[in-house]
Amino acid sequence: MDFSTQPVLQVSQATIFQGENPVLLDVNFSVEQHEFVFLIGRTGSGKSSLLKTLYADLPLKTGRVEIAGYHLEKIKTKEVPYLRRKIGIIFQDFQLFTDRSVQENLAFVLKATGWKDNVQIKNRISEVLLQVGLAEALTKMPHQLSGGEQQRIVIARALLNNPSILLADEPTGNLDPDVADGIFKLFQEINKQGTAILMATHNHELLRKFPYRVLKCEKGKLLDSQVHDVSFGSSF
């Protein structure tokens, strides 16, 4: 596969806020199109705030961020939905509509992001469900699915618009270890197909098992394992 040489995410001299309080200062890093990067740090260290800033849920007050071709320091509110078409966002708590089937959940996202042709919508939903190994779940309601299956649907939802990067906030945090392993393997498959992944995690085992690059939020700084000696013992 011909990977782009342009980083899909570039952060320069950014300050990350939680409300009025800065939690990360002078943040500088980039993520290449093919990269898989872990994001770690203690609760409250700024991981989720960083991710929320990257998908424009929190404003970028100082510094520069370019993600999927959008400059967050000057993004307009009306542009945010277009940004989110180009990035996939995966939450720990699923955030599926509980009163709609899997198909209706996924169709809602496609229609909200500009898809109009019902045949194309149906085909794209079938493609992403096949990709996450749940082709038979089309008509099921979220409550009929296990936690692992629901997380696979959330990943399918994030893949609908062929994102250039996935931002995942503790995607295996609420899952049993065996189920979490399966979800992580799915992320690896997606990454091998060329989608960059930035994954916040507390899972020590993943960090020890896979030698991916690590970004660590610690004492107001973001430490990069490409530059710093980043430890990931039991303290995060």
C-alpha cells in the first residue's frame, strides 16, 4: 500500500485545557498515516482532554493542530462535522442509540454526514459490519449484543467514512481481557490497512506486548517514546 508521507496529525506548541485550567503545556508531536500510537497517563493527566481537542470537542486556545487536513486553531463551528467525517472517534461507553437497530445506528451517521443514496448507505453498512466480523448483526438492537459486540459496532461506525485516523479513548477499558484482545487485534488489522490509530489505554499488558510508540501525559507534559525514556509501570 502506498502510504502518504504527510503526517495525518501534527501538533505544534499547543496547550491543552480542561475548562479554564491548562493540563498539558507545549505539546508537540505528529502521527504518520501508517502509525499506531498509544496514549497513556494517570486519570486527570490530560489524555481525554487531548483527544477531545483533536476532534474539536474542546477548543484549541493556543498553538497549532492540523488533523486530516483541518487547522483546529482556526476551524469554524460549521466545519467541525466535516472534520469528524475524516476522523473516527471511538468511546469507552459505546454511545449507541439504544432504541435503534445496528443498521439504524449506522445509517444515522451516514445520513448525518451527507450520504443520500439508500443503496450506497446499505452497501457501506454491510462493508463495515463485515470488516468488524458482525455481518449478521444488522437488525439486532444494542441490548441484544455483548459488550465486545457493541464495541465492534462502535468501531464499524467510526470506519463508515474511511477515516484517515482513529482516535480511541480507552476502547477496551470496560471489556473482559479475552474480549479486549479480540478488539485490539481488530484495531491492528485496521491499522495495517493504512489507518493511523491514536489509542488511550490503561492496559499494561498491551504496552508490554506490542512495541508501538507511546505518548505519556505526565506532570503537564506530553512525553514521546521516540524522544524520551517513557516508563509505563503500574502508576498510570
